[in-house]
Amino acid sequence: MKSLTYFVVIFLVISCIAAIGIGKNTSIAQTNFQKEITISKTFLESKTVEKDSFIELLVEGTNNHIFIPGKPMLPSHSETLTLPFGAKISNIECEVQNIETMVLSKKIYPAPQRIIIDAIASSSKPIMDEAVYNSNELFPENWFSYDVSVGLDDNNEHKTLLTINTYPVRYNPMTNTGEYAKNISLKIEYNYPGSDPFPETSTYDLVIIAPPEFTSDLKRLVDHKNNIGVKTVIKTTDEIYSQYDGVDKPEQIKYFIKYTLETWGVKYVLLVGGLKNLIWANPREHTNYGVKGWHVPVRYSNLVDSESGYISDLYYADIYKKDDNNESVFDNWDSNSDGTIAYHKGTSMKNDILDLSPDVCLGRLPCRNNNEVKNVVDKIINYESSLADPSWF
């Protein structure tokens, strides 16, 4: 590593201020609570690392990089703020001070392309996004960006999650120069109604979802959990299908989970049921799901062209998202409403925008039959009821 060699010219403009309104509806009702948060970042010494025929920039005070394949891999700082569930971000103002300019000796290293793990890369040479590297515009466009999601915080509480990315360096690839800001401050304004849809006290802590044929063996687990203070209830898939609507069976289960959060105050969901048979069961009879071959259905994503997608139980845990009006709403993983779940094909404008932050702690016991259910229930009860054998340590 060596010190960055560049000429520094301090701009006459000491600071610049940009304000961004978030959401289509930024009006604040009189009954809403209004809050303001200010965060300030200081970025100090810059250094470079030689990397092939490029350089990589390192800035003290950052903890991340812009990582978009083919685009300049510039340093950034990312942090997530936890706001009350239902909070609406109304405005973000960015104030940038002590801006300097830097002249670089080589191009900034482009972020690597994504490849399939088992594939053999045809070339290890970095690939530049020509639209960016031949541009006379600064990259990134702004000094910061943001992302708003809805999910659980570290204390397992429902929150609005605001992720702020600040960019101390903005790069002009055509002139091979950059603007370097040593101080960036953000003023974040938000409002929230002061309440959320979740009950103050829980009727149940844990809900188990399983097919009817597993309920007899699972009753011992339900009784055990209740005896140790974890309020537990079991709901069969057949009961869910008869009581809850949805475009398919996985969505019916997801709507039931939403109900348990808002009515029972459930904290944990356990799915019990895997593929019915490793030989004859069809794991995926539809682009969006596997149902017939599964004791408890699975949701499939639909990702890049070269891959067929993946099973994702995160679908069942990711209940809420922020919509275009900044409201917390049910997330069906089909934001473009084309009927294809979790559609993502490269840089297509049709891609589904997913929240991806879990709103409940969820797991699955992929049991194939009653013997496996009995065995795993025995192990759970034994583990939670007795001390470990000292030899294990």
C-alpha cells in the first residue's frame, strides 16, 4: 500500500446542500409524531492499492464499497437506522463540506462480474462498464443513497429500517479525477402514527405449521414448549387453505403468518415438513412453487437467465415492505404484478423489488415422514430438558 499521489485543489464552494423528498405522499398528519435525526461522517486519509492496471481507493472512515459489476468500486460508508414500525421518511437533506479534487494516475478498479460458482470464468480480466467509464459525469450521481425496508431489529422488534450509504468520493472517469468530501452530514426527517398493528401482549409465542398427518407426533412438542413457558399452538396446512385466501398455497400460508403477527403477537414460526420422497416426489411443479411433492409448500425465486432460481423460506418470513406511498404493506414478492414471483433478470426494468428483511423468526424441520418427526421431537425435548453430557465439551 502506498500514499495516493494526486494534486489537491480546494473548491471555493465550502459546502453544497441537496434535499431529497422520499415517497409520493410526504404530507404529515397533525396526529403524527414528527422526528428528526442528524448523522455526520468525517473521512480522513485517502490511499491507493495497485490492482492490475487499475487502482483501488481506500478512505479512512468508510466501511464498504460501491459494488455494482463493471462500475467503479469506490469506497462508501453504510449504516442502518432503526425507526418505529410505520415510520415514513419525509425528507433527507445532505450537507457536504471541505470538498477537494483529486487527479488519479490510473482508472478506478471496476467491481467484478457475478459468475455461477461451478462455471469456469473465460477471463479474469476486469470488465469495465463502458457507459460509465466513457462518461464525463460524476459517479455516483449523488453523495448518498438510501434504502427503506421493514423488518426485525436486534431485539426482535418490528421496525422500519433505513439504510444510508454515503459516498466520500465521486469519480469522473473521462478526466480521471474525483471530488473528495471530508465531511458529510445528513438530516433525516420522518413521521409515524405512534402505534403499530401488533398486540402489546402475546397470545402465542410460537406457531407450528404442519400437515395433518404430523400433528399427533407434534403434540408432544407443543405440550413441552408450553410447559417451559413458550406459548405454542399448531395449525395444519389444511386448516390454513380453508380459512385464508391467496394466489397459491404458499401465499395462503404467508397471509396466515401475517394474521398471527397482528392478532396473536407471534414471535416464532416453525414449518414442519419437507419433500415427501427423495425419489418420486417432484420438487417443483410450477415456476413459483413446489406444493404437491411437499408436506409444507416451498416458494421458488426466479433469478438470472443462467440459473433456475432457488427455494427460499425467507418468503414466509418477509411479510411487510414499503410501497410507493411509503406505507408498510404486505409483500407478495411480485412488485411488477406479472405473476412471476421474485423475478430478477440482470438489469431488467421488470425486476421485482423485494424487501428481504425478515419480520418474524422462522425455521423449517424438513421431515419426510412421521418417524423423522418423532425422532426430531425427541431430540428437541431431550436437548431442552436435560444438561449436556460433560464429555461433549
